[in-house]
Amino acid sequence: MTDEWVAWHRRYDRGGDLLRRLEVVQQRIREALDVARPGPIRAVSLCAGDGRDLLGVLAHHPRARDVRARLVERSPELAARGRRRAAALRLPGVEFVTDDASDTRVLEGAVPADLVLVCGVFGNVTDGDVRSTVRHLPELCAARATVVWTRGRFPPDLTPAIRRWFRASGFSERSFTLVTGTTMSVGTARLATAPRRYRPGVRLFTFLPAAERPSNRSRARRRLGRAPARVSAPRGERARATGIGGVFLRSRDPARLARWYRDRLGVAVEGQVATLTWRSPRAGHRVGHTVWAALADDDRGWGPRRASAMVNYRVRDLEALLPALRREGVNVSPTIEWGFAGKFGWADDPEGNRLELWEPPRRYRPPERPMPME
Ligand SMILES: C[S@@+](CC[C@H](N)C(=O)[O-])C[C@H]1O[C@@H](n2cnc3c(N)ncnc32)[C@H](O)[C@@H]1O
């Protein structure tokens, strides 16, 4: 019998939303492996499916042979597919276990892990189960472990609460990425406190019956990310970019370049960043911020054409704007990064200049000492 999750996996083969989510998940796995210490890297994946997220990365990653991974998946067919792929890739350190991932007993011997994947789980269980799983994750983690998780942002959006729960459990957020034009999001968190002792037999979650799953309940899933009319009209009355949020220089040695600007031009650079403040002419009590920064060559934002500088424009509704620009033929990044400083997306102008689009949060207190603009 084909189980429902085998059918679900076929969505990957059709391309589209799930494939774009996979690309983000794989990028986050790659980043975790890139910075892993020398020696064995332990990984676990809960409800791993056919494991294509991890295996797809290991197929090309120089640390692949260092990875000792346990992928736990209840569907025998999906686990068997994963095993076949791991064998074809000659990855003896990767094992698929056909079992119940919701009981921590199944992870005995595989944890504490440096990389924990919880992808495609949080949309299928109760909010309470999401919360208690996040609370127990430090028991599965080695020091400074990375957790990669996913959740759809269908209404009511649970991701703000999930991000809070991670912080409350001792993690610091590394990234939170929205797949533009979809409800999908991918978070990564790093354990910032001491790991906790592993306890076997802790029940983490229970998959709900299909009709009760949060991911299926909301008929409004695809609506999020669709541009409302006010931003979809090209050259509309309402400005899409409302100010300059920042100017960035690509640099081989950002600290040195930043020092040059501080010493030669007196820009109040701290580290590699200066925050210049100004007052809104329309609401004089409101202080705005424009950032100057030297960014490393390999920063995510530069895009494939690797421009040498980038202007950041303030916008009001990034999640609506990016899909609208894409429909108008603009080359737009497939994701939005959502950090403490707001939401960020990227696009190219017709001459290939990279631009960053920034939706500041309602309240923003930059970490740097502000420098008033004249
Ligand atoms: C939404 S899919 C996610 C698969 C994979 N992590 C991904 O993101 O592509 C959920 C997977 O969880 C598996 N699953 C559901 N309950 C499980 C459980 N208690 N233990 C292990 N796997 C489970 C399903 O068989 C299915 O493959």
C-alpha cells in the first residue's frame, strides 16, 4: 500500500514550493557542516522521510565521510529508498531506522548530535507538542549543535512562538528564512547554553490524523505571500521603496576596510557596521536608521553576480512586494531572511546591480552606537 507520505514526497519531484524549501534546508545543512569542528560529525533526523535533505548535501560535501547520521522514519518504503541512496553514495556512516521518532529511545547511541533535523514535523502535531519538542531538543544536542526546523506560516502563524520557544530553551537563532510566495519557512538555531543530559523514553510528539493537522486545516495556506492589490500595480501611487536603509560594500577584509572608513572619513564604525540616524520629516519624533557596512565576500546577500556594492531600500511589506516584482519579470531572490533587524530580500535591477529590500521591524534598536546624520 502506498502510504500518504510516499505520495507527499512526490511533490518534490513536481518542483515548486517544496523543492524551494528543500533548497533552503540543504543550504542550512551545508552551512552547519562547513563550520563543524574536525572529526566525526553526529547528525540525527526526526521523521526523515527519504532523507533527501541530508543525503543531497552529503553527495557533494567534503565532510560527508565524517558524518555519522541516524535518520528515523516510520514509513518502510521511504526509509528503504533512503538506505538505497546512502549506499549508492557510499555513505556507511548514514543509517536509516524504520521506527517511531517521537520516542527519544530511538536516538540512543546517536546523540548528542551536532546537527538535528526536525523538518516536516511541526505542521503535523499540536502546538503543545511543538513546544515540548523544542523544550527537549537540548537533550539531543551536543555543545553548539545546530537545529534545522521547518513550519508553514499558515494562519494562525505559529512561527513567532516557535522562535521564542527556541530562545527560551537556550538556543540562539542563526536564521529564519521565508520561501517567498509560499507559506513555508525554515529556521536554524544553535544551542547557546550547555547541552542537557539525554533521557531515553521521552515522548516528543504525536502526528495528528490528516484532517486535524495544522498544515491541512488551513485552507488559506497559499494565500499568504500573494501580493495584495496595493503593491501589485506597477508604478502605483504608493511608493514601494520608502527610503535608503543601508549601503554595503563587498570586501575581502571587512574589518580593515571598515577601519579605513572610520580613520579617514570619521564614520562611526563599530566592528564593520555604522548606524546613521535621521528624523522623519513627517513624524519628527521618529528616528530612522541607515546602515553602512563592509560585508564579507561570501556573505549570502551578494547573489550569483557578486556585485561590489549594494544599496538597501526600506520597504513596507516585503512579503507582498517580492512576489509582485517577480511577476513583473524582476530577478528576485527566492527567500526572505527574517532576523532581529527585520525582513530582508534581494533583487537585481536591469543592469545587474544588486539591491537589498528591507522591511524594518516596528521597533528597532541597532546594536551599534548611532551616529546622527547631518
Ligand atoms: C512531512 S514529511 C517530512 C519528511 C522529511 N523530513 C522532509 O522534510 O522531506 C513527515 C514524515 O514523517 C514521517 N513520520 C510521521 N510520524 C512519524 C513518527 N512517529 N516517527 C517517524 N516518522 C514519522 C512520515 O512517514 C513522513 O515521511
